[in-house]
Amino acid sequence: MALVGCSSPQESERGQISPDNPLRVVATTSLVADLVSQIGGAFVDVEGLMGPGVDPHLYKASEGDVSLMTRADLIFYNGMHLEGKMVDIFEQMHSRGAEVHAVTAGVEESELIASDQFTGSLDPHIWFDPVLWKRAAVMVGETLAGTDSLHAEYYRNEAARFGGELDSLFAWAAGEMASIPEGNRVLITSHDAFGYFGRAFDMEVRGLQGISTALEAGTADVSDLAEFVASSRIPAMFVESSISPRGIEAVREAVRARGFDVQIGGTLYGDALGSSGTAEASYVGMFRSNVATIVSGLSANVQ
Amino acid sequence: MTTDHAIPAEDLAIDVRDLTVAYREKPVLWDVDLQIPDGVLMAIVGPNGAGKTTFIKSVLGLNTPAAGSVLVHGKPYQKNRSQVAYVPQRGSVDWDFPTNVLDVVTMGVYGTIGWFRRPGAAPKAQAIKALAEVGMESLADRQISELSGGQQQRVFLARALVQDADIYLMDEPFQGVDATTERAIVELLRALRERGKTVVVVHHDLQTVPEYFDHVLLLNVRRIAAGPVEDVFTEENLRATYGGRVAFVSALMARKGE
Amino acid sequence: MDILTELFTDYTLRTVALGAALLGISAGALGCFALLRRQSLLGDAISHAALPGIALAFLLTGSKSSLVLILGAGAVGWFGSVLIAALTRRTPITYDTALGILLSVFFGVGLVMLTFIQRMPDANQAGLDSFLFGQAAALMQRDIYVILAIGSVILLLTVAFWKEFKLISFDPDMAETLGLPVRALEHLLTGLFVAAIVIGLQTVGVVLMSALIVAPAAAARQWTNRLGVMVLLAAVFGAVSGVSGAVSSSMAPNLPTGPVIVVVVSMIVGASLLFAPNRGFVFRKIREWKSGRALRVDAVLVDLYTLASQHASADYPHSEQVLNVMSSMSGTAKRTLHLLKTLELAQPIDDQRWSLTPAGEERARRVIEEHYGGGA
């Protein structure tokens, strides 16, 4: 395999990338950070802006974040307005010539889900479909390869390896999810983050708040959801790690007032990964945890 | 009435010694001595910023002197509250407050009603009686926002009368009232003196001092002079109090001679 | 009515409406005292000061229960009010300056703390920023118990100390001379204030709470001159706003409850400022216009009478031009003359000249007597 001859201008300034001199990468959400780490390995030093439990829809970048981004070699973000309050910053960085990349750029328009709340708005939570996340992995691999051509093959291999992991994950999850009885195949969460998950695994999904948590839930939203849960007799609802549980708790009370005892099946990882050091701090770990929680919550006796 | 320490404190309505009050390190009252015996009708006069209102407030314990003491019938004000009634300047409250005349006068006896109780028939009757003394009983239900200046002043006076005190401290009660009200207030002051009360009044109109009052305190941060009007209300003292506004003072003296 | 039955049958609507109503009642009632003491913006300052209290309560206890956060908000909000009083009393800083400083500094610190919490590795801190705008739709039965308890204490104490609160709001100096512990009473009143505000934080949030303190009281003031009625009315306005907000929010999806409540109460204030009898803007303008008109009528009548008095009889006619010259008022006499005709106080003799009717003469005589005295 011949070495690629030309190096990018950045490279010649930066010097050769190695584990002692890794690419400085800034990632927004913990999911994106995890993705880049998986593919970049020792050659990247990833700094994530949003910790576990942070809501990306509301996150506002600080001065510290901006200077981090200015000094970075690459910036990766989810895109599609997930980081709703950072759009201006990305544009600013881009116009200054920084390498700013949305990992969702790797996904085809046809594969995206449109939001029924905002016309022209698309659901950004693509990572819940491992197939789509694979596309993001490929995109990250290509971008890293483009920046650090020396290790291009490495990145592409890692992207493929990770893609393989995602394939097995998908197969496993599909098997698990299939065990949920027909009448219980509804996923109720704090906000509409699981649209892609629902599509991938044949579940109906309903969130209390819309696709962005910047919208406050109204009395009608709580009431309507409670009515649905009670009449459909869904055994469990789920709260999310990065959102206050009060909304779903209020729905539960309302459901109970209608005479049906719905449970809170557990905490799902919605817009963020789990605390560092836990299994849920990686994408795969987080996904497994979510599936397990959902399956156990919804596999209760069919009413 | 010079500083006469021979009179025992209990017989003095108000006994002020070395009173110094400062506001942000600037003296407003400086080393003021004054003994006011019972039964006088005394005016306090001085230019703007002379400390007249501050003086009244010191007697009432409404400020903290930097030095000196004030006794009311031999004790600090807090121990002899029931003996003193206060008529503040009309401008010191917002007359747009949602309440009526009777209510304001009844406030004068809040001190006796006690906690958690409503004013009953007795306090209300006292209030009506006080209103009658100032000629306002027919306006008992009137909103205070609808009162004229003179009527407002009378309400404040009634509020003081209802406390049935021995000593009355008034801050510029004649300021901005109509002629009828002014006459009525003067009548009231004299009636109070007849009954043996002590009345101390911050007064803004030098011309009427000899006519209305028997004693006067000339104040300009320091005590300039104090005593019976005919002894103390002289051109020399007035000039010392008001600075060199000669023409104004001379005109005043000319009037006094009439 | 459909929505009315829903108010009682739908758990969520019932709970939110009840919580919002209780909030409206306490805030409305106490807001009256704030308004009368010229401390309306104190509510705003305390609400904003409560934010770091919420953050601090979470940092210290790790809990997000309503009670814990309310206590935190209350403690720091209270501390803020004490600071304002101290600043005003001991330094040359004026009251509104102190309010402004406190509001911005505390709120800023609160935001910094929230951002700091956001970055903490522990994944349990989500949702504290819902206190900025409230999350009324998430009110639950257990929250209502807390609100009810605090609200009852507030109302009880307000009734118990009614005359004292009235006096220290009207004339605090007088209160002090009567021997009332004015400082302590002021602290108590402020304390009740803080309590009313922290109740509302979950419902309408930090940013909007001040509207509920100021607006119902300001609206109520327009309709009555009695303190008791004013407080009652403010409580009613507050409750109505709360319930309306909850109901409106339940009728359409994605309508946030807190802001709708504030919109309703703003409409109530607007209507009160414009249309209340006596104090309302519209009524005052009408009164002004009416009295201006009466003045012009009398002026022209008197002119006619005066002119006529130089001739044999009181109904001697004079032309409009002459009246214009005589009149010291701006504009012509034309319109007033026609008005006089309608009132049958004057009549046109021909197309130029006007004279007094007997009724007009009578009225002119009366006006002259009233304004110019019985003898010269």
C-alpha cells in the first residue's frame, strides 16, 4: 500500500500526528465525542463540551468552549439543530476557516424523519438508529482521513470495525425488542428523541415535549398523553437522563387518576451518554442499557 | 427660660441635653440644650436644614443621636409613649392610600388595641369624638384622597388628639392650609394649653410667632436662643439664626412693633 | 360547558388550575402591600435572587424535590431582601438602585451556578433551569399540598396582622411612635412576600413571577378605595388569571401555561387602567371633556347675558362674531351656541344672531352669582 504523497497544509504546520501529538478534536455531545474516540483511537484527543446529563437543545457555549474550539484541529457536532443554541458559533468558526463538521452530513435526506410539528424541520436524533449511526461513523472516518492522511487507512478500518459492532448491536437489539408484546409496543419518553429508534424497531413513540426541550409542555400535552396511556394501557413510561423527570411524573399521576397504574420503567439515555466510568459512557453500552430498560419495562403482562 | 437645671426632670415636659444628631458625619443638630416646662405653647423656628424636624424626631426616638439625651417627663420616650402625640408633616404620607378619615384617626389608638384584635366600638367612638373637635365628624367616611390640604391637616390633628396625650409635637401644621383651617388650628392649640397640655410646634411663618405662641426656640443646627417670645424673639437673635438677611428681619421687627 | 366540566374531571387541568389559583391568590393579596409601600419591584428582585438559592439547594443536597428547592429559593430570596434593606439604610444607594444591583448580581450568579451544575459529571442535575420560566403543566398533587400549606400560612398571618400591616404601609413613623415593632413587622411582611414568590417559581418561573405580584394589585387599586376590598379583588384577579392560564393552556397543544397566565393578568391590568370608573383613563378623559364643555357653555351664556344687559331686555340678540370677540376661549362660539340651542338655553333669531331664552337667562344669572359673588 503506497503512502499517500501529498499532505494537507495543516499537517505540515502541525507536524506528524502520533499518539504523542494527537489531533485536537472538539466534540459537542457525548455521543459525538464517543464516536470520534472510537474511530480516531490514539491519534485523537477528544474534548467533549457537554457532559453526561447535559441537554444539547439548551446548551449555550461559554467563552472557554469557544477558545477550545478555536485551538482545535477539528470540530465535530451532531447538526440538524440538535445543538440549537450553538448554530451561530458554528457558522462563525466556519467563516474563520475552521474545520467544522456535522456528523449527520453522512446521512441521506431520504433516510431522515420529518417533524410533524415544524414544517421543514427534521428530527436530529439519528443516533438511535444504528444503521444511520454507521453512516456517521463512515463520515467521521473520512473526515479524519482527509485531515490526517498519514493514518487514513487506520481511520477507515476503525470506522468499518465500529460499523461491524453497530451491525451486531442492531441484530441483538432487534431480537430483544421483538419480544415486547404487540399491545405494549409504544415508547413514551420525556421528549421526542426516539423517533429513529421507533422506526428501526417497529415501535410507536410519543414524547411529552417536542423534538426540542426548549418548548415547555402545556397542560394539554400532559393531559392528552395521559389519556392515551390510560386508554391504551401501556404498562410503562420512561424518563430521560438529561431532562427533569417532573413532566413524566405528572403524566403518571394523571394516568393514575384515570384508574390505570402505569410505571416509570426507568431512565433512558436520551440526548447524552451516561456518567464516565460506567458502561453507559460508550455508545454501545448506552444502547444496550436503553434496550434492556425498555424491554423489561414494556414486557409486563399484556392487559 | 434659660438652661435651668433647678427644675427637676419629672416636671419638665421635655428635657434635652447636649443633643447631637449627625447624618453621614455632618451634624444636623449640634449640642442642643433645652428644657421645656409643662403647659407652654412653643414654636420651633429656623431656616431650611436647621434641624427642626430632626429635633422633633429625636424626642420621639425616631432617630439615634450621636450624643446627648432626650427625656420626656424624666424618662426616655419609649417609657412614656402614652404621654406624647405626634403630628407629622402632611407630606410624609401618600394621601392616595385606600382608606378613609375615620380609619386614619383610629390608627392613633392602635397602640392600645393589642395584637390580633380589630378596633371595636370604643376606639371608633374615641375617633369620632376627636374628629368632632376638629370639625370633621361629617367627613368620617370620606376617602383621604379626596381631602383638601386643610382637611388632611385636621385629620392628622384628630389622630393626635385621640391619643389623649399630655405633650403634642407638631411638624409644620400650618403649612399650606386655608385661612379657616389656620384659625381653627390656632383655637385648638390654645384650647390644649388651657387644658394644661404642652404643645411644641415646628413653625414656618415667622410673622405669626408672637401672635400664636408664648415660647420659642430659635434653631440653626445649634440652639441660638430659647425662652418666652417677648424675651427671645429679638432682631439680634433672628439675625443670628437666619444669617444676614437684614431687610427681611427688619421688616419683621417693624411688624412686631405694630 | 365542556371546558368547565373538564376543569373538575381532568386531573391535570384540575391540579394545575388549583396550583395556579392558589398562587394567584397569595401573590395578588401580598402584592397590594408591596404596591402601597412602593415596593412593587421588590417582587422582581426577590424572584431573580431566588435562582442561586435553587442552585445552591441542589448543590448541597443533591435533591430536586419541590420542598428542598423551595426552601433554598426562600432562604436566598429572603437574604436578598435583607441585603436590599441594609444597603438602603446604611449607604447612599437609593432603593431602586439597590433593587437593580441585587437583581442582576444574584441572577447572574444563579445562571453561572446553573451552567456549572450543567457541566458536572453527575448525570442527575437535569431540569433545574425549568425554574426560569416554570413548568406549570408538571404540577402534581404533592406540590399542591406544599402550595396550600404555605398559602394558608400567608393568608392567616395577613389577616392576623392586618391593622399593623396597614399602619406600617401608610405611616411607618407613626407606627414606631406608637410602640409597634416596625422593623420586625416589615421583616414579617417581606417574609410573607418571599413565601408567596417561591410558591410561584414552579408555576410561572423566576422571570415571570414579578408580574403576578404587581399586576393583580395594580388592577385592583383601580376599582376600589378600600384596602380590604382591594386585597380581596387582587386575590380574585390573581386566581382568575391562574385558572384562565391553566384552562387556555389545556385547550391547545404546545401552549405553555406560565406565560399564558401572565398574558391574562396583563390584560386584566390593561382593562382596569383604561376602563375602571373614577380612576380609569377613559373615564377621566370623559369627565374632563364634560367639564370642559360645561365651562364653555357657561362662558358663552354669561357673555350673552353681559352683552344683553347693556340693552333693554335680556333676550337682546347678538351676532356670533361679537361673541367670538368677547370670548377668551379658543375656537369659535359656533358649536357651543348650537349646544345651547339643544339645551334650550339660547335660540337663533336669524342666521347670524342669537339670544338667550328665559331658561338661559336664569342659568346665566345663577352662574354669575356663583362665580362673582353676590355683591361687587
